[in-house]
Amino acid sequence: MCKQHIYHKFLFDYNMVNSTRGKEVFTPTPFFIGENYIDKIKFYSEEINKIVVKVIENIDTTFEDYKEYIPNFPLKDRILTLRNPLAPLLWARFDTFIREDEDDIFFAELNYDKPCAQREILIMEDLYEDHNNINNEFRSNLTSYIYKICEAHFPNNTHINIGFLTDATKYEETHLAMVIKHLVDNEKFNLMSVGVNNLFVEDEKLYAFDKSNEINVLMRLFPTEFLHEIKNIESILDLFEQEKILLLNDPRAIIGQCKNLYTYLWKLIEQRDNRLSGFEKNLIAKVFPKTVEFNENNISLARDNKNNYVIKPVYGRYSNDVFIGKLHSQEQWEDSIKYVKEAIKNSSYILQEFYPIKLHKAPYYNGNFTKQCDAFANLGPFIIGDKLIGTCVRWNESYLTSEETTWISPIVAQEKMLSVKNSANIDYKELYAKAVIDYGFSGAYVQKFRYLNTAYVVMDNSKFHELKDITNKMSKLFSKTQRLLVDNINIYSDILAITNQVSLLNDLTDSFTLLGRLDFILDINNQWKVLEINSETPAGICESINIDKLIYDYINDKSLLRANDYLEDKIIESAEKILKDYKKDGSEINTIACVGTNYYEDIYTFNTMKKILSKAFKVKVISGSIYDIKVVDETAYLYGEKVDCIFRYYPLDWLGIEKEGLKCIEKLIIEKKLFSLNPTNTIISQSKAFFAIIWKLMEYKYYSIEEEELIKKHIPYTTFDFEEMIKYTNDFVVKPLLNREGEGVVISSQLKNVPEEDCIFQELCHIQTLSVNVYDYKYEYWKENLYPVFGVYITDCEYAGIFTRIGSLITNNICMYYPVYVK
């Protein structure tokens, strides 16, 4: 369904016309949540609901002492002393959050009296068709339960009139009444909107507007503490008590709505009161922040420990008068306490323990672009009767809900395939010292951020094998495509932006690559997507072979398997095949030089390759700076040693740059007087144009049906044509054809002008993030949700290993190495 259609449906089918923020309110892109959290939310919310209902039902007996915790409001005594049985609670919603440490969830408050979000959940069920949508069947469950309650109370009625009571000034609730009417109206049921001045009682019957509209059921989104504003409310309560009408929710729901319920239940826990079972006490302590009444006795406690507390009004709604110490300066906190100190003379407040909340990367649509942004998720489980039937996720950029900024999205259960583990066995300084001494690794930091870490990524076994399978199939497809382009290079060289490198191409080997790397991400739909290929000079060799093993040796959990166990062997096998191809015409290769720039990363990378090749081949292997190669009499020398072949950790297209002074090396390679261990044809697949060509070749049926399915599923749509891209999606990335390491990459939402230089446009993938610790050079750290990129190594056309970096969306700021182990 297109976003414009969604927007119209949102406005008119669901009567969201009260929103002043238009398309920003709803994001069609789903939020995926782990099934473990779904299970916890369901279990905890249903069990807490049982406890609350038990308290409400026994307010005059077992829990009568709770009444003193319920602050006064008009009609309090009348409502708490109603003698009819508690009416079935139609609906409740809990404000639910995942704790920052990701260990569990908690309920910040309970909404029993007039919970909203019905409409939002209906939208999320309707607009995202997936069997894992946790709001599936919300519509039918809600409707059938309304029918069930009403018919149970009026079993002999052939017609039931429902009045939906709202404050007419509350547009959101009035429009919700229209949606509910659309749900429940049929030959037997009729729902009409009513207000505080439209109801009257005559002859022991309730009417709306006039005597032609008898009301059997009064369904309300109107606060109990303001029921006194309703005309004839005393007579209406009399009818309810006599069971001549049904009130939903029962006004005694205020007992569960009152935030002092937390205070009361915590008192029972601390006093070891046997009115609660051991299970109930443990559950409450687990999911309810510790709460006390805010009064003169604990003002100093709150003042001196601002980061540990939240102050809330007992009857507050919509985050009004909620003060979170962590978000205040000390001066602001003092001012807030002064304000509340005055306020408690006329109203009641609670002092509640502050729980830090997990920050997510949330999907956000602003009407033009969808992006992932940092936000907090209020996961509102919605209960009817005693069962959870749906959840509304409301997103906010701060801890407090603001109607001006909050937005919603579909919520979908998903099995977690990736996780980050921190090893307590690893001392960072010891790890880094070993990496430097044993492997010459000098890349501890990227800019001011720590690159080397003691944590690692655990990948689900099924997802790992899926990745290997896709890699093998994709590599063969890439090799097939590259051969086509080589054979027709006069047509494609300009498109690939490699016109100046055509003379470097050769047919000395049919190997696709010595060592390439396909950069995969796992998107939010749990689908692998390959964003690009580095078939020439892939980074991470030292990390993936040496640091990976170093960290693995520290880990106690040996059920984890290394993804790179055979990487070194695969490199050797690939090099052996290429060298054999180069010697077919009788050429001798006695010395291999592993070369790159003088940049620290290049040095430890080409030295790692030197060690690998030295162990494997009976030739001399040396290493050094590519700038130190001298050409004498059409022969290359490095530090006085004649060089027959180079492992080139240096881009092929840079050799021809005048200022680099390496054209003499380029000339030797062209004349086949110096071999490049990494085949020169890889410049073709290295070009960002490669994927755009693949997508274009599909139009000409170059690929088999199976290959086309592979491309469509795992390569984001890529094109040279800006107009074609914006027909496909507004969310894309602009990439220069031959730049590396994120240089020149721009996301469409930040694009000011259509680029004139050679570039491609690629669909933007929404990537699963991981919550990781980011360390700076001062050893200070904080948590961020960052993007993992799984650089899958290939040798020729086969999987060889994985090099994983976690960092910013574009690789130009935070970038950290994390080994991947398989569970």
C-alpha cells in the first residue's frame, strides 16, 4: 500500500483528522521486537491485571485500607461504595518500557479508567499484513468482547443502544467514538456519541437527547474524577447500581488508575503482608518501580538524589506535572520540588524510583522520507477482560510523551538473530598489548573512538548458514556478470568509470577475486542485503584472522563457533590457484611483495598477508610501501629485491593518478612484467556501477529466474537514473562510483541537489541495530544503537569468513571491530 493511500486511510477511515501533524503521526515501517519481550509483556500484564482486579473487587473487605491511599475527588464515596458487582472491565492499557540494561520490562503506570490507543492499534493491525503482527485479530477480539459483555448483561434484549461518553472538547476521544461506532453497529447494536449535557433519567431509564434514544450501555472515555460534571450523574449511578444500565468501564476502575496503588502494593510487600502471595509480591517488585507518597518527610531524599526519582501526580494524565530528576539540572530540580511542595497542599503526588529506559532506533516517517532515529518506546499492552489482545507502541524522543512529537508504528514479533556479548574475562589493555606485540596491530582507535573492543557479536546458526549460502550464490552471479563486462568492456568502461584502467584488464586467471568482501547488512525484516562489494582491497584481514582468534580464546562459551576458522586456508588456496594461472606461460614468480601506503592500517594489513603467504609458498615474500617500489630496466624492485608479483593493498585506479607517481608500476602490470596477485579485473566489480548494471541486465533477461529472485531479494534496487529512483522510493543513498570508506555518500533526506558527477542511486535499507558501548580515548563510554555491517569474505566464488564493523550509518565517524561467533 503506498504511503499516500495509507495517509488518506489514516485520516478518513480512522478519523485521525484531529492531528495537526499530518503524515508525521504514523510510520508505516514496522518496529520489530524480540519474541522474548512479547512473552514477558503478555505474561506480566495479564498477571498484574489479576492483582489489580482483585484489589478493586475487594475494596470493601480485604483491601479496605487502600481507600485511604485514594485521594479525594467528587463522588469518591459514592463510587467506592457502589453495591452492585464490579462490571467487567472492558479495557485497560499499561505504560510499558524496556529497561536500559535490556534485562526486563516495567510498568510505569496503569491506565484503567479511560485508556486510549484503540484506534492506533486498529490502524497497525489493518496496515501491516504479517502473521507476526502482534495486533492481528485486535479488531475482532475487541468487537466480540463488547458484544459479549453487553449481551451477558442484557440477555433478553433484541436491541442494545450504547452511548459513547466523551468530553466534546477532546477531539481525539470524540473521533475514537466514531471509529468504535463503525466497529460495533449492526442490526442489534447501535452506538451514538453523547456528552455531559445530553443524558437524562426518566422512569428509571437512561436517555440521550430525547426519549427516542434509550441508553442501555454507557461506554465512557471520561475521567471518573470528573464524573460530577455529567448532568444527572447521581441518577445515572443509581441505575448502574440497580443493574438497569451498564457502565463501561465501571467507575471503580479509578482504584486501578490511581497511582497510589503502587505505593499501597509496595507497602504490602515491605510489611510482608500475606494478602499478597509470594508470587504476587515478587512480580510487583519486578515490574513496578518502588513508590511512596511524596510528602514533607521525603522531600530531602528527593532533593539529594535527583537522578534516582520521578515525581508524578496521583491523578495526572498525559505526562502533565511529571518531573524526572535525571532530565533536570540541580537548579531545575529544586524549582520542581518547590512547585510540587506547594501543589501537595491541594493534590497528591508520588515519589517513584527512576528506571532508565532502553533507547531504540525507531522508524520515523516525516511525510517525505523514512529514517531511523533514536527514540524511546512506550509499549502499551491493551487488555480486555483478562487477556492481552494488542499493543500500541508510541515513540518519543524524550522520556515524556508529548502530543506534539509522539508517533506510532506497527509492531511485529521477530526472532532475534544477533546479539552483543561482553566478556568479563578480557582485559582491554592486555588484549591490545597482545594484538600489538603478536600481530603488529596498531589500529586501537578510529579518530577519538575505540576501534578494538572486548565484546563480540553472536549470530544465530541458521542465519549464518543462510548468509553463507547467499554469499556463494551471489559470488557466482557476480563472477558471471564480471566476465560479461570484461568481454564487452568497450561498451561498459565509461559506465563503470574505469576508462583509464581498461588496458590493465587481462585474462591471466579466471578467478573472480583473490580475496573479496561482500558488505551485507541484516535489515529490520531479517533479510540479508548486500550493499556493495570490495573485490580489490578488502580491509580487516588482520582483525578477522588474528584478533578474532585472540578474543575467542578468552571466551568460556565454547559452544560458540568461529566464523573465520578457515579464512587463512581459503586465502592460501585462492592465491595458489592464481599463481598457478600466472605461471602457465612459463613465467617465474620468485618474489612476492605485499605493499600498500604508509597508513597504519595498510601496514598491519599487508604484513598479515606477508605472514600468510610466507608460510604457504616456497618463494620469498617481502613487504613495504608501494611508494618505495623502484622500476629499473622495466623490472620492479623493493628495497633492492627484485619483485615478480605484488599483493596490492592499494586501489588499482590510483596507480594512474599523476601525483601518486606510480604510473611506472601500472605500465609493468599492463605489459605483464609485474603480476598483481589480486586480479586486475576486479576493478569492474569494485565500481559502484556494478549493481546498477546488474539491475539493468535483469531487464534484458540476462539472468536465470533463480538469479533474478536472488537479486531482487538481496541487492537493494540500484540505478543510474535519479528519476527512476524517486519513482521507486524517496529513501535512497547516493554513492560515487569509485570512492571508498563512505566517502562522498549522501542519504536522500540530506540531498540538496542532484549530483552531477558519476554516481549511482541505491535504495536505502533500514538496518537492524545493536546496542553497544562506545569508548573514547579517555576510557569513558556510553551506549549507542549502531549499525553492524558484515563484510563476508570470498575467495574466488566461495565464502571464506566475516569481518564485522559496527558504527555510524555512513562509515565516516564511529567504527568499531567486533568478531562474529556462531551459536
